[in-house]
Amino acid sequence: MLQDCQEGVCVPDDGYGQFSCAADESGGVHPAGAPCEAHSECNAGNACSSVALYPHPDCEDALGCCAPYCDLNDPQCPSEPPGLACAPWYEEGQAPPGSEHVGVCSVPP
């Protein structure tokens, strides 16, 4: 996903179903697999996901885990934790124009 925020990180805007810019609270030290409580705590290119969907060992006792975004047209996810797949970020038919390809690495349902 293109990170086009001048300052901060691109995070999901829960109220509108799109992405917006937010202050970067990651300090550059919260890559995929780091514990989190909010999207802005993860390094750019990651979302704070449910531990059930991104069960990295470092997130075992956390509320959430930083999970990398992926491109549904070129689905590539890390090998750790095993069994990840690129899942659509939006429900079918709900993606804003131009965002149909946005996904997040997670355990398949």
C-alpha cells in the first residue's frame, strides 16, 4: 500500500471505510509481528490486527498484532507466522474505487 502521508502513517479510518493520515506512534520499532493496540502504533505498511488473525508469537498476550498490508493482485505475506494468506481488507463490493486490491496478511478463515 502506498504510504502517501507527508507526516505520520496511513491508517484505516473506521468511520468512513477509507484510509487517512495519523500521527506515527510506532517510533519505527513496531514491524509486522509487534504487539499493538492501535493502527498508528505499527510501522508504515502494517495494520493493528486481531491476534487471532495474525498469531505471531511476540503478540501472544497482546490486544493486537501489527500485520502487513498486501496486494491482492500480488499476494505475498511473511513466512512467520506460518499459514498466512493475503485477505481482502474490505468486504466484497465495499472497497472505494482504486482500493479493491488492498489486503492484509492473516490466517485464512
